[in-house]
Amino acid sequence: MKFGIMSLDFKRLSLEETFYLAQLYGFDGVEIFGSRCHLYPDDYSDEVADEVRNLQKKYQLEIPMYTPLALNLPLCICSPNEKEREYGVAYYQKAVRIASEIGCRRLLVVADHPGYFSADRDVWSWLVGSMRKICSYAADRNVQVTIEPLTPMESPVVSTVDHCVRLLEDVDSPCLYAMMDIVPPTIVKEPISKYFSMLGDRLNYIHICNNDGVTDAHLRLDTGILPVTDVINVICKHGYQGYVTTELYSEMYYDPELMLSNTARYLKNAATELGLEHRF
């Protein structure tokens, strides 16, 4: 198992400062969140790609996931608006190319809220059609297109592991995988073990945080209703060997390094208690 941080939590810092802190506190990688300050798709160029690859070499860190900013923007891939869907597909296809060129093997994709006035069957058909196009583009670029379930408050289209399984079956692409963010199963009262039993080796990534059990808050690991050390233990017991990345945007915006220190200390104690090797 490897541990990473998400650059979303460091959006007030430069990408290089984010890589520096990840190395300083003993993490294995940096998931890059593609906002304007950190590798926004529309700002991408060969020069930007060189800068990102140089950061990986300088700090000896991996980029386990590229997550382009996609929520609450006019690019929903399951929208009733055909032009919006087309723009969303093109946006994600560009993100596939970016991930491939910076040496990142995974791209995170979400099904944003399509609005309240379309039938579920139509929304699902639009999503499947869009995902097939994105996966087809990724097929020769060594990038795993990874769907992230959201909380029902954010979007009800893909919010459970059952939705993920259905999408994998309907899209039917070897490039399509699913991930688990710990918050959606907490909100919908779904056991996290269900992700492992239903997805098997199609589960390729995990986000952890704590949560209040009511909202989509991503809280620091030692605050909330979840026994996070036990969450990590369950992940281990199911034989998962991939990345577990912390996403703590509800906590870290005002003092990222302070919260990162707290995160690293918690994970070090958890790893020691569970007998996991790590470099924290």
C-alpha cells in the first residue's frame, strides 16, 4: 500500500511546494487536482509537462492520479444538453492525453449533476455514451479511466458501488475502473467491504478522510465518526495494494502544512499499530 496527498488541499500553494511537502512528510505520491493553480487542462503545454515531470524527478514522487476540475462547470458528461456532453468528453479526452504525457496511469472522472428534469434512463444512456468515447480515446495511451462515486447531494448518478458495477458492465471497456472515496459509502450507509467484493481488481484507487455522517465534508483523520485506523485495516485485510490518498479539503485550506503534519502523524501511528511498513 502507498499513501498520497491531493493537491486540491494545497491550492493556495504552488505545485512545487506541494511536492516538497509531500516528500518532507513521507508520502509516496501527489494526486494532481487540475485547477487553475495546478495543471488546469486549458493551461497545458509542452513546457508545463516538462515542469511536472521535473518535479517528479526532483522529489522522487509518483503522480498516481490526475483529477481535472470538473464539478459545477459546463461540461457534465451526462447532461441533457448535447453540446455540454460533447464539451465534457473533449475536456476529459484532453485530460487523458495530459495524464499520459506526464506519466500518470489514472484519470479521475465524475458524473456531475445533470439537473432535475431528465429521466434516469436517459441520463444513464448519456453517461454510458460519453464514457465509451473517453475510454476509447484512452485505450492506446496506458491510462485507466477511473469513475469516482459522489455523494447523492453532489450528484445521484454514480453514488454507490452498484452504480460503478453497472457502469463497468454497460461501458464494457478494459480501460474503465472505479475508485472508492470513503465519504459516499458513509453517507449512503454502504459497507466499504462491498467495494472490494463487487469490484475486485477493477478497484484501483482510494480516497480517505473523516466525515460527519451527514454532509460531504472531508475532515481530518482524527475528527469525525469514522475509525480511520480500522478503515485502513479493512482495506489491508482485503489485500488492496494500491494508493490510498488523503483528501481533506474541508480542513486544509487555511494552513495546509499544519494539517499535513497532523495527517502524517495519524498515518504513522496507524501504520505502526497495524504493522505496515512506511516512511512517515
